Amino acid sequence: MLVTPELNARNRREALIAGGLAALAAAWLGWLFPFLWLLAGLSPLAYWLVRRRCLRRLAVMRQPFPAAWEAILRTHVAFFRALDETGQARFRQLVQIFLNEVRITGIRTEVDDTIRVLVAASAVIPTFGFHDWAYHRLHEVLIYPNAFDDAYRTTGGKEETILGMVGLHHLSGVMILSKPALLAGFDHPSGHHHVGVHEFAHLVERETREYGIPPEVPWMAVRQWMRFVAQELAHPSRQGARLNAYAYKNEHEFFAVLAEYFFTSPASLERRDPALYALMRDLFHQDPRALLGLTPRPAGGLGRNAPCPCGSGKKYKHCCLAKTGA
């Protein structure tokens, strides 16, 4: 969630109210019990507790965006390349805030800037249409060297087929992603598989159940979605005809798989089912078909021999592109 001037002003008012209420409470208790005047010190503490996240995000947004991160986005993220300058600036700040607030940890594998930025991009893409969004329950993303099993083991066994998972119970607040699968989702953007978008779509659905539907999403679209999913899952014979058969496992997987189609192959989804595409457009408050279709960009982003965007004066291939491992 970006801190706009309006949001900052609202947060400041809320902090002042919290501090004022704490001061009034301390004054009342101090009148009854004079030694409790010491509680007056809670007033600035209450103010700071309300303001701290907003102030931290403002500080992050003021930081310059690393040139290496810029190169990663331009090389690997077609969604970012298709945005106009204003959209790209907003995308950068959302990436900065995400990486400031969520740990990215490698489990027996190296996590470099490419992995960290692509995880952040996976989080930003599904929620880019929402202007007041935050992943409240996500604290850490674990990067595995390969697929894993139900016990979170990754030793190369035949039963290790899971590419991503949103943790439950003792892993609440944690997401697990397969490193090769994450990279493949961005290296083959026109396919139907994108584990990053898939898992963050799960988080979007979970967050909306707990914190409410984003104001940009009309309730009519939510009701239409519920009816549509119920009808689809009630007809097992449709499996594989419209979507990957895995979508028909349950309503949660149906939403996540369809999100993959919506963001990776929007034109194909719209040709196949215009009404369904329109429904997804309302649910995510985005139109990736128009975004990716009306703003054609080279598949590889910047040309390898182009000047590097970091301003070093070197060719892109000899500077930031080399740092991405591309």
C-alpha cells in the first residue's frame, strides 16, 4: 500500500486522536490516583504506534530505486514493461515496500536480487488495481531449490510435485515457492503457468475473506463469481475443456488457476470466454489484455546493446543485465 498525501493526512489525524485519548485517559486516572499521572507518557507512544508503519513506508518510498532492480523488471516482467511512466513509478514503490516488509529466505538455495524482485513482482501484479491493498498476514517467503512434497521436503523424490504453497497452521504467514517454477513463470510469460501469481492469488482470496472486498470490486461481480464457480465445479465433465484440470480441485484452486490465465494469457482467455474475462477484469480491477496488447514491447525489454538505464555509460549487457544472470 502506497502512502498518498491523503492517506498520510488521515493517518496523522488518527495518530493525534489516539494520542489525545491516551492523554485524556491518563489525566482522568491521574485525578483519581495522582501517581498514575506517569501514564501521560503513553500519549506520544500511542501517537508513534499509529504513525510508525506510515512513516516507515514514506521513508522507503523516498529511497532511490536500485538500478539492478530496474534491469530485472525490464528484463523479466512484461507487465511492468507495458505500464506507462506513472504506472511504472507506482510499481517500483510497491516492490520497495513489499521487500522492506516481507523476508525472502532461501532454503538450501541462493536468493539473489532477481529472485527477490520477481517474488515482489508476483505480489504486486494481482493487486495492482487496488489502491489501498496490503498483505496483512504475509511475513516471509521461503524459496526452495525445487518442487517439494506435503511435508515440505525437497530431496528429488517422485512425490515432490508441489511448486508453491501458502502456509497454514504452524506456517501461517509464510509462503513457499519453487525457485525454478518462479523463474519459469516470468521467462515464459505467454504460457498458462505462473506459480508466483497463483500463490499470491490465493493470498488475495484469503485476505478478502478476512479483511473485506477491496472498494474497487463491485459486489455484483463477487456474486456473479460465486454463481459461476458453483456451476463449473458442479460439472466435472468440463475439466480440462476450459482450464487446466487442477483448477477443478476446489473453488480456491479455480480462482488461482484462472488468475494465472488472466495475467499471463489475457487475450487467449478473452477469445475463449469474453464474459469470464470481463468478470475477472471486474474482480481484479485491471485489464491486462488491453495493457499488454496496446503497448507492445520487445520480449526481452531493453536491447542488450542499449545504454544501461542506471546511467553508468556502459552497455546494458555489460552492466545491470549481467547482474541479473540473464
